[in-house]
Amino acid sequence: MKLPKDPSKFSFGATSSTVTSLGVIFGLISTGNPKASIIGSLLVVAIADNIADSLGIHIYRESTSTKQENTRMSTISNFMTRLGITIIFVTLFLLLPIEYAAASCMVIGLGILIFLSCLIGIRRKTSILREIIIHLGIALPVIVISHFIGQMILTVFG
């Protein structure tokens, strides 16, 4: 298998989209109308947060680079990667019962993070297992905390 030449073009977008989407999904799964809440929230995040992060990366890259083309490509690839992952998650919620959609999103999301961790380990010539443990060790608590925040909000306001 040929590795991507520059995983940095999609790694930020893939990581950000995956962790944010899984946080939203598992934070809202216990609401009164979880399917509508999750789909609506994912679509808002796909647009608002995606544009905000892409603009942030674009401005950062412009401030540190003299090559305008690289800046544009990084911005576009980040936006498209994030949008694509979020659309996959939304599609799963549109097509599957909520429990299957949530489980599928978790498997796909963690698979994306594991894949990126492997790429990083290979590129940096470090332990792949160490990279996976570090990255999942950050992502999983975000998902769990989001779930408990969703339950707390439902208890207080539900």
C-alpha cells in the first residue's frame, strides 16, 4: 500500500471532524429526539465549525508561508475532508436505526484515528501502538465526557 505523500493535508481535518462528530453524536444520543438532534447538529458543525477551522488554518498558513498555492490547497483539503467525514456520519443516521448508526460512526471514527496514528508512526519511525494509544487516549475521553454532559443536560432541562 502506498502511503499519502503528505498526510498533513487531511490529518487535521480528519481528526477534528471525527472527534467533534463523535462528541456530538454521543452527547446528544440520549435527548428526546436524538436522530433529529444529531443530524441537525452534525450539519451545523459540518458548515459553521468546518469553515471556522478551515479559515483558522488558512490564516495561520498564510502568516507562516510565502507560497499561496500551498495555503489554498491545505484549506480546501481540510474543508473537504471534514465535510466528507461528517456527511458519512449524517448518512449513517439517515439510513440506519440510531443504535446501529452510533455504533457504525464509532467504528468508522476510531478506524480513522487508528489509520492516521499508523501513518504518523510510520512517517516518524516511532511505535505505531504508542501513537494509537496516545491519540485514542485523547479522543475516547472526549466522547465519554460529551455523553455525560448530554445526560446531565437532559436531567437538568429534560
